[in-house]
Amino acid sequence: MKKPVVICPSCQKRAYLEEVLTAQSNQNVIYTCPSCQFILRNIHTSKG
């Protein structure tokens, strides 16, 4: 089975979803690029 891939909006590098997203207990999701360290916080999800 293929793993989902995410493309960084800053540097366009690709990484696996489970490596770049962090879910917090308050329903916030944080994206962190392993290549350029770009961080995107409070990503809207269907739960919050």
C-alpha cells in the first residue's frame, strides 16, 4: 500500500504524511518540513 505524500508549500520537497504532520490534543495540526524547516500551524481539519 502506498503512503500519502505531502509537498512543502515553501521548498516543494516531498515527504511522507506521517513524517511531517503533528496532531495536538486541542485538534490543531502542525506541518513541519524536514528539508527547509517551514512550519504551518492550525491547519483546518474536518474535526476542528
